[in-house]
Amino acid sequence: MRVLVLFAHPDPESYGAALHRTVVEGLRQAGHEVDDCDLYAEGFDPVLSPDERRFYHDTASNRSNVAGYVARLQAADALVLCFPVWNFGYPAILKGFFDRVFLPGVSFELVGGKVEPALGNIRKLVAVTSYGATRWTAFLMGNPPRRLVCRALRAVCHPAVRTLYLAHYGMNRATPESRAAFLQKVAAKVAVF
């Protein structure tokens, strides 16, 4: 399986980076072809320019500034997101990726004003993340990142896409043991991807 891994954390020494390494190594050991897209290392520009917004619905030209990323997304059979939850949302670089790459004609089609999914190639969607807040606090806040992955992103993928959301909640009070246990859980899930 061809897997596009989107990693969004600026610190290569972070726990998020350890999660990312666990995902990439596990997928490769399981025999998958991994396209490891480290958005910070690649210098991805998350800012949607005025011209990009102006031509957003022009499917003949809207992807010209991000054609390489579009090609990588369209070549994948699976999409794995590795990111920390900050302020109950995605890091800006990842949100910018969705704004600039998940375009009309790429991730969805507008048919009679209705959104139709266009990423039929994505048959598995996984998020691996961490929250400073507890699970309960995230629940009370509506858990926007989980809802966006499990509803909005899922809706533009193959109709039978399998979705998995793995989160380490309570990082503000995490212990070395809880972090190690979550790394093991992620490794086990990736091993049977």
C-alpha cells in the first residue's frame, strides 16, 4: 500500500516526532511504500495567497502552486496524519496544507452545488496525535480535530474508507510510562495497517 504520511511538528526532538518516527518505521517494516512528507522540513508554505483564493474553483489552474503535493496525495492509497493538537486545532502548517491542497477537483467536486468526494484513492485514513488537555476536556470542547478527521476528511475519501484516530490525551500531565505505552499502541496498530 502507498501511504502518504503528513507530519506537522517543528521540533525534531519532540514526542510528536517520536510518534512520527514510530509510524514511518512501522509502515516500512510492514512492507508499505511510504511517502514521508514532513511539512516543516520541506518548507511548506501554509498561506493561501490572494491569487490562489481567487482561482480556488478554477480546476484547470487551482493546483499550479501545489501540483507536487497534489500528485503525492493522488498517488496514495492511505493517508496518515501525525500532528499535535494545539489550541484544540491543527498546527497552522497542517491547516494550511488542507486549505491549499484539498482543492476542488482534487479532494472534492462541486456537482450542482453539492460536494462530491474526489479522493477515492484514499482507502485508509489515520490520525496519530497528542493533546495537552485530557480526553474529558477535549470532549467538552467538541474535539474539533477528531471531528474534522473522522467526518470532514473522511467524507472526501473513498466511501468505504477505514478511519482510525489515535490520541494521547493529557500530555500536560503525561508520564514517561504513559508516553511509552502510547508509542507501543501506535506501533502495534501500524504493524497491522
